[in-house]
Amino acid sequence: MSTQRAVWFVTALAVAVPVMAVMFREDGRFTSQSWTKGLIFGTAVAVVAAIAAGRARQ
């Protein structure tokens, strides 16, 4: 993984995880399950963003 992709991954992960956790709240409350789902889906979004950003730079 290049440095550029790593930066994009970390940035996208920092944004995507809380956003995804909000989507999976239960009755308006954050639970460990909502954070876990947010981490899983947020990581997937961050990987796609890093790959797309890396390819756009080439």
C-alpha cells in the first residue's frame, strides 16, 4: 500500500465509522453492536475510497 492510499484509508475510516455507527443505532442509542457494524462497514468504505483515490492519482 502506498503512502497516498494509506492516508486516504485513514481519513476515510475516520469519517466512515462514525457515520456508519449512526446508521446502525438502536432506538437512537449507540450500542457496542452499532459501533461494531459501523467499524465493519466503515472499513469496507475506507478500502474502496483508498483504492479509488490511488487509481485516480496514477
